[in-house]
Amino acid sequence: TKPEIHPAKHIRFLIRYFLMMLVAGALLGMPCILFSDMLVDTFFKPEYASASGVLRILGFHPMLYGPYLVALQYIISVRMQKPYFVLNLIMAVMSIGMCFWLIPLYHSTGAAISRIASLGVSCFIYLLVIFVHLRSQIKDSPPL
């Protein structure tokens, strides 16, 4: 995010970093999604068998959290405190609201859905903010 570096190079770096974190998250999350029953049966007592559905949902967490961290680091590094504060507030309110709504209906599965949905929405909005910011910087910068 140094001013002397062209925004196009920032974009290439962010895309590589984003994809690397997505792949790392997929390496952690995909086994939980694809083999949740086997993982729960292997590592836990039989009374935890019902947790395999929750594990399957939470397998998406590392795949979303890596890109979320990339977006968060960028937003902090370019000193966009207001979007950072507002988006974290939205994520917290959305997560709490969804917990109040989904936990009575779906119990632990509702809590997992709430976490993944709020993280996914927050990550998507962060990426939109970054896109708008970089687009404005490209307009203002000379060609490569």
C-alpha cells in the first residue's frame, strides 16, 4: 500500500494473496465438509455423532476466514477506519440477530449457520469496499 507502487501491482498482489488464503482454507475446510461423519466417528464418542452436520457447515469457515483476513489487512493498511468500524459492527449485529433467530429453531446448526453467514456477508462487503477503493486509485494514477 505504498503510494509509489502502482495500484495494478496492488491488485495482482491482493489476488495472489486472496487465492493463496482461499486454497489454504480449502485444505483445512474441505475434509470437514466431505468427511464430517468419518471425522466425528473417529475422534469423538458416539453421543457426538449429531455434530457432523455442524462440522460440515463450519468447514466453510476457514475458506471464508482467509479471504476475510486479506480484506481486513488491506482495509486497515490503507487507513479506512470508518468502513472497518461499520462493517465489524454490521457483522456483530447480524451474527447476534441471526443467533437469536436461528438457535431456537436449529440449535447448534443455527449457530454455525449464523457464524458462516455473517462472515460471508462481511467478507463480500469488504471485497466490494476494496474494489471501489482500488478502482478510484487506478483512475487517479498514470498508466504502467
